Amino acid sequence: MKKIKLVYSQVAKSELFRNSAWGIFSNVLQTLFLSIFFAITARKFDIDQFAHFLIATTVYQLIVAFSSMGLGQWFIREFNTQTDKLSFTSKFIKLQISLGTIFYFVNIALAFILYDDAEILWLAGILGINIIFDNLIYAIKHLNIAEGRQRTTFSILIIDGFLKLLVGCTLFIYPMSIFTLSVVLLFVRFFTLNLFIKLGSSNTINVASLLRSKVSFDDIKHQILLNWRFVVIGSISIIFWRSANIIISKVLTQQDVADYEIAFRIFSIGLILPTIASATVFAKFIKFAQANEQENLKDLYNKVFLVYNIFSFLFYAFIFSFSHTLIPLAFGGKFDGAITCVKQMFLAFLLFPTLLLQANLIVAMKAEKIDMWLNILSLILMLVFCFTGLYFEKSLTVINYAILLSFGAFHIFQNIFLMKKGITTIAKSLVFYLIVSVFVILYSILSVKLNEYLVFAGFSTIILAFAIYKFMNIYKKPVID
């Protein structure tokens, strides 16, 4: 018991725990609000209208992936090296506003190229305005990360999620069209933007500094050319997922569009912990990499790698055992296909948290060119696997296994690079892939032969016992702060 208390006290003192715990709590709350909103809309609109709303949202989110030009990580890395932080930040924010305006029109053009349905085109025009709002929010969020003020961001996002939940709840009282719903959501986002401007920007920016800062077309071109690797890195993940949405909308049915999106929403809930923790971990990686503290870098990587694995195993087991109960309960009986889809998609979840961790480490080591090419390779492989598989069988299973295979290739190539840098070893990598494979096979077989809830309880007990044992050994020495 004393050892457990010691582990808890060591972890609780760390900056990683303090920042990430608050971020995880607030994002869980925000995601809960958004998930309930999503479930309400799935129930209140027919499948065609719901699918059209999802398709228009997909187009907008695909463009958002490009619109920020992925400059957030670059901004965080360069912020502390600037002598005139006010001018540097103001120019970055104004640049994001300019890019958002440009890409709003790109959003409209892409919608017209891909679809001829009038409802989808109108929804794309309405929801696309969010690109401008999101770019400004994106800039302020990364300013908060650079200044260590993530709590402000998290608090505002909770309010945003709660307001969207209220909008969803009004559908029970006052049914509205999908167009009216989209306009109301646009006003909610505008309100959130104003909260970010008033509360989320500290004293680092103000209207006067934004007006004084000049951003020309040459500035935009220069920033893109100078940081084009960050453009790819920052946008490729969303492009990866949203291109799958578009393929489904063009090749499969509207039902498949809805089933895939429901599965992805559940997948996104699992990403909360690693995504929030990665913001703090990334800053630590940069600190150790710049100071050339190789041992601290390896130590932090190994600790977080272990935490991410424990979490991904537990979350996968939970989804595998409970999705057939939770999905009909949340979204209704018309989305049974999402149950199989989410189980298949979550195979990739076993790799994603550590894939994200390794990507952050590679960028922190100023090897963003490597990360960029690995991202591009992963996207290409996913598209090749998708189109090849769909030629033989048109189903969501093809999409999910294409994602899994591309993630696997991405993860392996990351490992090879980190081996060369002395961060990990061949033995450790092989053991990781072996454990993941054995876990999936055993869990699926035992869930068929035994009561799946008992299987979940048994595996969870073993995983948590192993986690306690490892942490008691790891934290015999002070945790990295």
C-alpha cells in the first residue's frame, strides 16, 4: 500500500499528469456532450438527411485539415525563441484568419466537384463558414499550449460542447430542418470563438496588434514554403480519415456513411487521452531534444509508451465486449452495421496512441521530414488498399482493414527510424507486435467461447495488475517533471 501511495504521489506531482488530467477530464466531458448531440441527430433525422449532413461536415473537415497549414506545432516550437512574442503571435493569428477565408472558397469548390445533390451543396456552404472560425480558434489554442495555459482552452471547449448539446435537446421540443440546425450550430461556433478571443488569448494579443501586423500574399507563400512539412504533418491525419468518408459516400450506401461515422465518433472518444497527453509530452520531448538529453528522452518515451499501451488494450476490450449493447442504446436500432464496423476499426486503435507518441518524438527531434513522408506513405497505402479491396468486395470491412494495414506499416517504419536513433530496439518492437497480435486473437476467441463480460473483467484485471506492478518499479526513482 505504501508503494502504491508513493507511485501516486510521484505521478501527481508531474507536470504531465497535472496538465493531461485536467485536459482529459474536460475533453471527456466535451466529447460526452457532443456524442449525445450526435446520437440525438442520428435519431431525429432520417438516414438520407443525416448522411447528407455527415457528408457536408466531412468536406468541411477535410478542408480544415489544410486551412491551418499545420503550423501549430511549428508555432509552439518557435514561440519561446522569439524576442517579440506579441508581433510573432499577432502575425500568426492574422495569417490563420487569411488562410481560413481562402480555404472557405476551396471548400465550396470541392463540394461542387464531388457532389451534385443540392442539399449537400447548401449544407457545405453553411458549415464551411466554420473554417474561418476554426482557424482563429486553432491559433489561440496553440498559443495557450505554448504559454502552458491549456486549462483555458479546455474550459471553453466544455462550454462549446454543452451549447451544442442544448441545440440537440431542442429537437425534442422544436423539430427543425437540417439547414436550420446547421445555421444554429454556426452561431454556437461564433460564440465559442468570441470566448476564445476574450478569455483564451491572455494578454499576448489584442485588436491593435492584429491591425498593425501586416500579412501579405508573399507572407502566406513564404510561411507555407518555409514550413511545408508541417502543412503535410498537421493535415494528413484528418485527410486520412475524411478521404475514407468520401470514398464511402461515393462507392457505398448512405447507411454505410452513417455506420462508419458512428464508429469513427466512438473511435475518437478513445483518442482523447493520448491526444491531450501528447500536447504536454510533445513539449517535454522538445525540451529534452534541444538539451540533447538522450536518456531523459528515452525514459519519458518508454514510460508514456507503456501508459498508452495499457489504455489502448483496456479501451479495445471494452468496445469489443460492450459495443453491441451501447450502439443501439445510443443511436437506435437502425445502425446495427456500426457494431461490426466499430469492432473492426478498433483494431487500428491498438496502434494509434503509440503511433501518435512516436510521431511527436520524431518531430521534436527535428526530423519532421521523415514524419511527413511516413504520413504520406500511410495515406497512399490506405487508398491503394481501399480501392483494391473495393474492386473485389464493396463493404465497410475493406475500409477498416485498409486503415489497419496502413497504420501497421506506418508504425513499423517509425520503429525502424527510432531504432537507428537508439530510442528503441528490435527486440522491444517485436515483443510489442507479438503481444498485440496474441491479445487480439485470445480476446476474440475467448469472447465467443465464454461470457464476453467475464472475459472483459478477467483481461482488465490482468492488465491493471500488470500496470500497477510496472508503475511500482518505474517510479522508484522520481518521475520526470
